[in-house]
Amino acid sequence: MNIIERMQRLREHMAAQGDNLGAAFIEFQLQHGREWTFTPWDDKKYRGMRGPAGECYGASQALAEQNPKTLTYVEGVALYDHGIATHGWCVDAKGNVQDPTDSLPEYFGVPLSRAWVKRTLAEQKRPIPRKDAITGRMVTIAPYKTALYLVFEQGADLTGFRDARWAA
């Protein structure tokens, strides 16, 4: 079963269980997202930019922030050993995944505008990746939910969510 089939089954299961928020989140992913090509981490190009496991959203947003001309931040789902789970990563101009926290076989998600992510997180009073004054590296003060999840959980505005480099 591929990642799209898994997402469709998960959406149906969530809807049957009354989890309308989760089902809507998966439906949005299916309507606006796409599959992305796994590629091994490019340590030469992104040396020192790996993030710890479990902090995919902040690490990926920071990576995209440090490489705004070459990388796009993506939120969606990825295939793990136990099934699919929400995840954040980056893609290059060719659609190749650059994941600073994991190496997973399949990715499906929505390419997001950096401006939209910053605005959404700021409006919801969530930490935004920023440059550390001492190390000069991009850091996030605390873990937080995905920007897209905030849309479904708290009704954040979707205007301008898609990165223009990946127009539908």
C-alpha cells in the first residue's frame, strides 16, 4: 500500500471515529499536496544543519529560512515503520527531499510559503525559528505544532499558504 492509499484509509477511519479535524487535515493534504522524492541528506551543502529527531517542524523551518533561494518548507505526512505520521521537511527546486531530522522512504505534503508560516505561527503566538545571537545558527525556542494543523485546530487563515515556486 502506498502513502496515498494509507492517507485515504486513515481519512476514512478518522471520519468514522468522529475525528472531523483529523479527517479534514488529511483531506487538505490530499487536495493540495503531492508526493516528494526521497534523496539522501546532502551533508556537503547543509553541513551542521541537522536537527534532532522529534523536532522536524522547527528544524525544517530553520533550514528553509537559512536557504530561502534553494529550499521550500513542506508539511505533510511521511511513511515510518509503524505507518504514516505528520512530518515537516524541505525540498529543493527539483522536488528532492532534504529532511534535517529523518530519512524516510515516502513523503507527501504541501509546499508552504515562508511568509505564511511565519504569519500563522506569530498570530497563534507560537515560536518562530530565529538566528541565535551567539552561534549564528537558526534555532526554535520550543517545540510547537505544525502551521497547517493550526488552521484546522484554531481556524488560522489559509490565504497565501502555498509557496509560489510550487503553484498547483
